[in-house]
Amino acid sequence: MSETARHAVTRVRRETRRRVGTVSSVERLSPSMLRIWFEGADFHDFESAAPDDHVKLFFVGAGGETAMRDYTPRLFDTAAGRLAIDFALHEAGPATRWALDAKPGDTLQIGGPRGSAVLADDFDWYMLVGDETALPAIGRRLEELRADVPVTVVAIVDGPADRVAFAERAGLDTIWVERDGKAGEDAALLNDALSALTLPAGEGYVWIAAESQVARAVRAHVIDTLGHPRGWTKAAGYWSAGEAGAHQRIED
């Protein structure tokens, strides 16, 4: 059976739509992560078919200007009209400022997801790699993958306090990489951790999300140094150092 037939990707497109969410609760998951629950009638038909989907949040500044940022729909309950977004507090931008000040009753406009790329869950194993911004998508994917399939998570954070709890599951191996003050070295630290591993036998899927240049460097390392197939190695830039922008898919 061919690679395309066995590991199919189904693309789902949706009409662009904005919803208004009202903050119902704010939970501190770690020093660098907040979970904010939104509720409202607009979420009764909310759809998100893939763990690396993103919604667009609209933050209105004091002068009326609007900043847009992409976030992972971490949890949602359409029957209850609720959606949870995990905010990685990695920079002093409009999203971080809003999240730190958020309280029940505050409102925010939320757009999307415009579409989903649904990967068939038929790989022999999975490896999920990323920084703090990737943790919501990693956590969601761990909850949605079939039971017992082997999964390795390699995640980089500032220190032990910034680790988040993932759902317990058989076959999960979590490797935490700590910066320990080494700013700007995420790619090297992640690649060192990956080089210390032996990729499992069989056909695996490697997913990477981090700062754009970091994600690009790690993807190249996985393909060129570790020898993993290019078609089964996907990477995205969830943010770009010194820039404001949307998620970017990393390709050749």
C-alpha cells in the first residue's frame, strides 16, 4: 500500500466566522501557561477536527487598533457552549497582556478554525516536538490518538516549573528539555535531545512546532541527520522572534 493511501490527510474547509466568547474561568497551569475558558451561544456549533488546528483571536488595544494571533483550540464542549485556549506567556505582546489581565466576564472575538488537516491515525509511532507554544496541540493530540500507540514527546521549557501535565496513556515517553538560562539555543538543545534517541522501528510521524527558525532547524535535523522520511515529518512556526504573525507551515 502506498504512503499516500495508508497515511491519508483529509482536508476540511469551513466558512470563515467570528464568535464572541465570554471568559468563564482562568487557570494557571504553570508559570508560563494560562488556560482560559470561554463560553457563549456562538460555540454551540464550534468544530475543530485536528489537534493542530488554530483559531484567530482578536485583541483590541487602547487606541482601537486590533492585533490578531493564532491559538490552538485546546478543549471544547459544544453542548455546553465552551472553548478552552491555553496561552503560552512567552512574550510581552498584546495576547500575553490580555491573558494576564483576563477575568470572568471579559469578552473576546474568536475566528475559525477555517479548516483542518486530519491525519489518519495509522502510523506505528508518533514523535511530538516543540516549545511552550506547542504544548496545547501536543496535549490535545495525546488525548485524541488511538490507545496504546507509542508516542514520544520532546518539549523544551525554561525549567521544571514550566512542565505541564499530559493525560496518562500507555506507550507515552515524555522528555523535558530545560533551557536553564540558555536563551536562543532551542534548536541546538532540541536537536541534542533528539540525537540521543533511537527512532522506533516501523513507520512514524514526527510533528514539530516552535519558533519559526527553530522549527525549521529541527525539521532539517530529523530529516537529514536522523534519516526520517520527509513526507512524514511536519513542522510549523508557531511564532517568529521579533515579529507578529500567524502560524507558518515549514516546507522546503
